[in-house]
Amino acid sequence: MTQPSPKQSAASRAPSVADLEVKDPSLIFNSIWDSLEAEISRENLVFPKELILLGGAPGAGKGTNTSFIMDLRGLTCEPIVVSKLLDSPAARKTKDRGGMVGDREVIEIVLRTLLKPQYRDGAILDGFPRTPVQVEALKRLYGRMVDLRREFYGTNLGDRFRQPIIHIMVLFIDEKESIARQLHRGRKTREHNEEVRRTGIGELLEERATDNDEASARRRYQVFKEQTYDALQSLRTIFHYHFINAQGSLDEVRGNIVKELQYQSSIELDPRTYDAFRSLPVASQLAQHARQDLVKRLDHYEFHHTEIFHRIIKFIETRILPIIVRHAITGRAHVNSEDPIFEDPLALAMLIDIFSERGFHAVVDLHRQEIPERIDLKTGKIHCRTKKVWRIQIHFKGSEIRRGA
């Protein structure tokens, strides 16, 4: 009987789990998930409420901007840097060649790290996902987090399984800039380490092989473009996607980050919480509408109440402005007036609106004081008149004068 060739035997035998995992990413995720559930139980599969997946071209400034992003989001736990998690000798050798560590190893260690209690409110995850398999794992993780929230909603564990939020943030620079920054970083690192070795002062920094060779730096950028960038792009229709131009100065990049990560309660709050007070107006909307209404009122004063409007302007110029100038350092001015023009409520409204348009905050209150005028000699009754004093308080930004060294 003819023995089957090794090739025929491999083709005819049943595929192993490892063979199937390569073809079906869901098997990788499911096997890891099932293992975690069996190990710590379902009610302890508590992942961060907010995940910021930080990706970027080599040299784009992820490390430089991580603490800045953490401050913006109020995160206090250390960022999760996948390259540091995967620090085995085999993984390091692969990374030094500019390659990628296996998907199963990456996914499992990332999930286990995300389950640590310190990350429950939120975490920055640097370097994940980077491949199509990792992208699929992220989608399935989000789906399981939503399922857990539904399962435990209304139970005594409900507040542990909150509405998950996932942000994809990509810091992008072009290939030329990336290679230049990688090589510059390599030079600075070598100079620093040489000085540490010479003087014995300070700590040695990690020297990346890709930072010391232009060809390696170029390959690393190509890996980013062909794998990481494409992987993150595929998630832009599912999660909150932020594409940051990191080509400019540090201030410009951080300005771009601030704009992208502005707080939006409709995105971040649980839907039930948001619905509870969504009928209340947002301050920025009120400010915008108030500004529009102010413009309309001022134009209305000019065209329909011209005489009194100009009297109020004259009053401000002659009676109030000189006092404001004298108190420019403190940012506060107080003026009392008995001018009967303020008997008209419209005059008070004009005064406040004019100051608002000029960037001041004006408050007016009426103080009444009884002033004795005469005594009735027959009855002995004291007749008084009411003195009205309008107390005007003006607040504004004072001078930033230096007060000592």
C-alpha cells in the first residue's frame, strides 16, 4: 500500500484549532474570552468605560502627547503601551526587525490588562489594534461589553457595566517627516546614553534599532501605513474617530487634539442619564442665542429709542467710564447715581446691554432711603421723601500687573 506523501497527509487530516484561528479571527477572540470567563467568572469581566485607542505614525508624538490627552480626559492611570507589554525576547527580536508580534498573544495580553481595576473608568491604549485580526477582536470586545451592560442593567451590578465609549485617535505625519523624526530621536538617544556611560549620571534610554537605520525606519513607516493605518481606518464608521494632523509644532498638534476631544455629553453619558436632563439647554447654545438677541436689542434701541439710548451712552462716557479707568487694575468699579433717567426700566436695560456688548459685566440694584424733609408742627409727624440710588457695579478683567518677583 502506497504511503501518502507528507503534503497529502497534511491536506487530508482535520485542521487544528491553530489552523482554523489563522483563517477565522473570531475563533481567536472566542477562545480567549471563554478562557477569561472560566477563570474569573462573567460578572468580573469589567472593562474600561472609556477606551482611547492611540495610534500613529512612527515619530508622530504619541509618547509626547499621551499625558496631555490623559489630562484632557481626566485619566489618572498609566497608559497601556502594547509594545511594553510584549517584552519577551522573541517579541523584541521581531520588533527590532520592524515586524509585528502574533495576534493571539497581543489580544490576550491586552484583554487581561484592560480587566485590571485601575482601568475601569478609562484607559489610553497605545498600539492596538494594528492588524485586521486585532480589529475584529476589538469589534467583538465592544459587542460583548454592550451585551454585559444589557445583561446586568437594573441589577446591583449595573453600575459596573456602563455604556462603553471607544475613541480611535490617529496622529498622522508623512513618510519623510516620520523617517526624519525617527533618526533624530535615535541620534539624541545615542548622545544621551554616551553621556550617561561617560559620567555615570542619569539613566540609559532604550535604543530602538529602527531609529538608527534609515531603511529600518522606512520599513517601520510602511508597516504603519499598510497595517496599522488601514486597520484603524476600517473602524471609523463604528467608533468615534479622530484624525489628528501631527505634522506641525507641539502647540498646533495639541490644539488639534483639544478640538477633537471636546466633551459631548450625548456621546459619553449613559443614554438613560443623558435623557434625564437633555431638555435643559447647553450653556454654549444659550450664549450664542444671547449674543444674537443682544445685537437685535441694541439695534432696536438705536432705531426706535434713539434719544434715551444716546443719553445712556453719554452717561456712561461722562459718569462711569472715568471711574472704570481709575480702577482698571482691580477689574471692579462701583458707581452710585440718582439720575431720574433710570426710573425708566428701558434705560437700565440699555445700560446693561451696552456694557455687555463692550465685554463688561454690569449689575444694577435700587437702594431706597427715607430722607426727613419736614415736621408737621400740629401733629408732630415727620414727613420723608424717598431717595432712590441706583448702585451700578461693573466687573471686567483687570490688569495683569506684576506684584513682585
